[in-house]
Amino acid sequence: MTFPKPLAGQKALVTGANSGIGKGVAIALGVAGADVVINYETDKDAATEVVDTIRAGGANAIALQADVSSPSEVDAMFARAIEEFGTLDILVANAGLQQDAPFTEMTLEKWSKVLDVNLTGQFLCAQAATREFLRRGVVPSVSRAAGKIICMSSVHQVIPWAGHANYATSKGGIKLLMESMAQELAPKGIRVNAIAPGAVRTPINTSAWSTAEALKSLLTLIPYGRIGEPEDIARAAVWLASDESDYVIGTTLFVDGGMTLYPGFATGG
């Protein structure tokens, strides 16, 4: 049986794609027909494994190292990606990290590092992608849009998170960065949206699900009764990158098993 490839002929770049959600998204984009740039900062071997997986499925892929908070490294990465693939049609700005601490003990270094990667990194990558989308314009045989940007946010763009002020602030910032870009770029044929994952089984949050006790506690926050998998986010990303969502602009798609429904109030609070 031949399955449709909604992203056939398109070129994508996924930041932080050597593990976790980014890895899942990159592989799914490849399955959907896109050639994919695998961005990583560390662990080249893991990035190479993702490249091999995508190539084995019939799409092309390359791994490019860059710190997304560095303007010069982002510029060099996008220049190399465009040199290799000819252009880019899709950006999934996924790279992110946590450096947690109680508010009174959080250092400026931890604050700045998380904001630099999670928020400024998305700004820099989205800016570079937008410049390429505008240079090339719409190619109707490839996509109805000139380009698609998907910002990876979090349920913590709306749920406060004690002990994680820098992370929650970065995700709240992504919300309005995404919406402001969407408002400005939609008239130019560029669609900007976001995905807000809930609890997903990734290396960044192993302590939240790696023991039976921790998982039981976590599931009290998820009405649907299971932890998310990278594939749950990946399927949403493929849809947002495809023409099937062509009229979706400036929207955050929460993929969270109902976490943002405030389950503590299900029995009256």
C-alpha cells in the first residue's frame, strides 16, 4: 500500500532534532516526504542516527551543528542548509532546555541561558527562515504557503511553574513572539503557529516518569490518563507543516492529554 506524502518536495529544518520531541518531529517530517536538516548542539552521533533513519525511509537528511542562541552560528547553519537543499519550506523551532532553581536562588546565568536558547534561539531561527521564504516566495507546486514556521512551546506558556521561572517565562514569550510573527507575516504568505506539548516522555524530564511513583503522580495532572510520546507531537507538526492546515494562522495547538484543563478542579477544586 502506498501512503500519501503531504510534504513531498519540501525542505525542513528542525532545531534540537537529535533527541526527544525534535527527533520525533524530524523523523515524521521525513516519513511525510520532506528532506530534513537535523540541527544539534552536542552529540553528533545521535544526530547522525536520526539522519540515517530518515534516509532509510527514502527522504534526504543532513546534520548541522549550531548553537541556536548564536547569531553567527544560526546564519551559517541556514546558509549551509540552503546550499545543500536549494531552499527551505519548513522550520520547526524546537531546541530548548531547562536550568531549574527556586526563584530566590536562580542565578542570572541560569536565567539568561534558558531565555537565550528557548526564546532568542527561536527568534533568530525564525528570522533566518523568513528571509529565505520571502526571497523564494510561493511555489504552488510545492505548497500554498511561502513557508511554515512551527514554534515549540509548552503548556507552561499558560500554566505557572514554581521553581522554573526562567523556563515558563521563555515559553510565555514564545506565545507572543509566535502570534506577533503570525500577524506580520501572514500577508506575505508565511504561516506561523505553535505546538504546546504537555508531559512527554523525553530525556529532558526523565525524573517525572522513570519510576512508578513519579509516573502515578504525573498522571494525576493528565485527564487522558497517559503520558505523551514524541510521536504525538510529531503528528501535529506534520499537519501544521502541510497544506491540510493552510488556513491555520497564529494558533497554539495544545497536545497535552488535557493538562491545561486544570484537572484539580474536576471534583470542584
